[in-house]
Amino acid sequence: MTTGPKGLLTAMRTAVVLALVLLAPAHGEIRYVGLTQRGARIEARVIAGASPASPTVLLMGGFQGADESSRIVSEETRRFEATKLSRRRFRLLSISVANPDANRLVFPPAGVAYRENAESHALWRWIAVQAPDLVLVADGEDFGIAEALSQEGPAGVGPVSARRVAARPGILREVPSTIPPSPAHRELDRRRARSPRQLADELAQFYGHDFAEPVYIPAVALIAQLRLGNAAEVERLVAPYRDGSKDSLARPTSPGFAGHLVFAELAQRTGNRSYIQLVRRVADLGFTDAGDMKESMPLHDEMSDSVFMSCPILAKAGLLTREQKYFSMAARHFRFMETLDLRPDGIYRHSPLSDAAWARGNAFPALGLAWTLSDFPKTHADFAGLLQAYQRHLAALSKFQDPDGLWREVVDEPASYPEFSATAMIATAMFIGIRRGWLDARVYQPRVDKAWEAIAARVGPQGGLMDVCESTGKQKSKTDYLRRQAILGQDPRGGAMALLFATEMAGLD
């Protein structure tokens, strides 16, 4: 702890600077970069350039907490915003306090994102997807970020020209008149230019080639492969379960129930009774030996995931067998899970252990109900209620889509990390609703389009993805969800959901 007159003066000066930065009038659109290790929000400001084609400049300060560089960055940002739009030579991003807790940073980041070195990971990945053309660090100490951005490039996207500059007024007046596109900018443009079919074909090279474990992740990827016309390979992969040499319910699990969706898809395409029997085996777990409906499907573990894991396979069983009891059981199970996990605000908590609105814990009910309704008879007594529940949930989720088109790891914490798999799933659920007339296209299509752009930007070469939450059981607190690992690279779960979204957008359903 710092003591003595000099230390006290330093502390007082820091407090004054922080107050000046925080109390200054807001300028530009606020974007959240991420959370610090202690939970503080790192904020950025976005100010438009003269045209959409304007280059992007990122100005950063406050790498040792709120200090003089933070004040300078805030003043420069305010001055830039006051400039007439037509005279702005570039689009400006600014972060006045990059390191609010004054922690030791490391670039390129080390450790598990965002559990360790949270600030470093947040800054690094945010810069990657913003892909600026020039970065100016207004600080005496930058922990090596300028050098790392210039040489390595953030998160595998590509290098960005970056340099340290003195923290003094007039920084932005010294920006060169010509700013060439950074390699990161060019790579992001390349990614976003891919059509849904092109992206689906890319992803299909890396995902959907395994069914050793009959659970939902490979099943979703195989369903997408079927849409792409690769039926022969899919049938080869599932053959051991169809011919009985492997038991798909040898170790029953909730994710395994949804794994049987690929059998339902094949049953619809081929009419093969063996596939129908595999689907029925799962659906019959919702009934007693006497044929009565149970309170719910088993193995739900109180988690909202179970809406996806059980309801669609029950609806598929009803569709394939024409037995109404399976539709009724799907509705019964949904209401059971809704009672356990739906919050009063229309968002799902993951389980009764915590009220935290985990992203995938909301994506599972959204996509699960969209798929259930797709097979549900409109004449069934429960159809209207299920449709209303679906519409209410997506309306509630719409409020939490961020400006870049994503849903966050904890959907109502805007500075938690943007989660890839949930975004793909929620947007797919919305697109299904638009196509089937359940959702107003004028309201929801722009949301789907923004989500698509965000997903495309986060799919790199070799099927690499950005910020897919690791496998997650029910957690005890919001903090536990915030600190789940965010995977950078290949990931079967994220790859399957992105592949599914791409085939939906390409009209291959």
C-alpha cells in the first residue's frame, strides 16, 4: 500500500482524473469491450466517419487505470465527434480506460479466456473483430499491445498497424491523410463476403464427420450435412445404430435424446422403419409402462437445455408415427421446464441454482421450440400456447442483441463476452419463425442479418471459431457463467451450430 504525502498526492490525482473521465458528457455510441477480472466494464466509443468506406482508427488510453491518457483520449474523442460529419477522414473507435483495475496485462494474451487475464483477452479479441486500420496507444506503458498487434495480429485475424504516441492534445490531427486497409480489415471483409452456401461448404469440411457418440452436437452437424446432399456419408456413420451393432441408448443422457434427431431426419428422407424405431425408443421414455404420460422426460437435470434435448424428438415421433400422444408429451415437458426455468422477464435462467441467463441456456429453448413447432400440428390443442411461448421468448431475447449482432455469454450482462454458438442458435430460431410466418420479417430479419454477419466474421480458416462457450452444466452463480472458457479455434459444438445456421440461410432446409 502506498503511504506518505507523495503517495497520497498520487492517489488523489488518480481519483480526480477518474472523476473527470467518468463525469464527462457521453460521446459517440457505447460498445462494451468486456469485463475486467473483478467485473468492471471496459467501454469503447464509436463515432462514424464521412462514409461507410472510411478507414477505422482506434485510439486507446488508460492502460494503467484512469489517468492523464484517459482524459486526453476522452477529449480527443469529444473533439472528433464535434467535427462536421463530411470532414471526418476516418471512423473513430476509442477506449479511454482500457485497464480499469490497473492489472498487469499481457499481449498476446495467455491463459484461459476469460477466466484468466480477462482484460487482455477482451481487448485482444475485440480489436480482432473490429479490425481497425490503425491503432494509436496514448500511454507510456502498453504492456506490448502495439507491437503484438503489428507483428502477430489479434486472434488469428491478421496484423493491424499500431504504435504508441504521447498522451497530449491533438493526437488525431496527426493521423496520416492516407490510411491503407490493415490485413485484419481485409480478412474480415473476405469473411463477410462469403455467401451462406460458401460458408456452409467451408464448415462442412471440418464438422459433421463423426458419430461415435450419438449426442446432439454431431447429430446437428450431420443434419446439416444431409441438407448439403451428403446423405451417403451420414448413413454410413449412423449404420451401426440402425443395424443394432451399437445401442444408441446404451447410456441414456439428455444430450443423447437430441442425438436421435439425425435418425428422425433420415426417417423422413428414406422412410426406413429402423430409423423410426430409434426415434420411438427415446420418445417412449416419456411414458409409464401403462402408457401414461410422465410428469416430464427423464434426465433433464432441471436445465433449460432440456427443451431442446427432448421436445423436438417427441414432436418428430408424433410426426413419424402419427400418434398424438407424443405431441402432448412434448407440450407437457415444455411446460414443466418453463415452470422450472423461465424468469418473469421472459428470459430463461439455466437452472434453479442461479437466476443467471446463460446464453446457450436461452438458445436451447429458442431453437428447441422452433424445431418442435415445425413438426407440431396446428390443429393440436397445445399448438397455440407453444407458439405464444416461442414468440414471447424471442421478443424478450431481441432486446439483448448487441450492436454487432451477437448475444452475450450472460444475455443481460452487456459486457460479458459475445457467445458464438448461442448467437447462431437464436438467429436460426428466428429465421425459422420468419420463414413459417410466426415472426414479423420487418422486425426480425434485420436481427438475423446482423447475427449472420457477426457469425461470418468469427469463422476463420480451417473451421476456426471465436468465443464458443465450453461445455457447461448448471452453475451456482452468474460469475461462474461469466468465467466459462471462451474457445478460440475449432470447436465441434460451435461448428455444428454455425453449419446449421448457414444451411438455413442458404435455404437448404
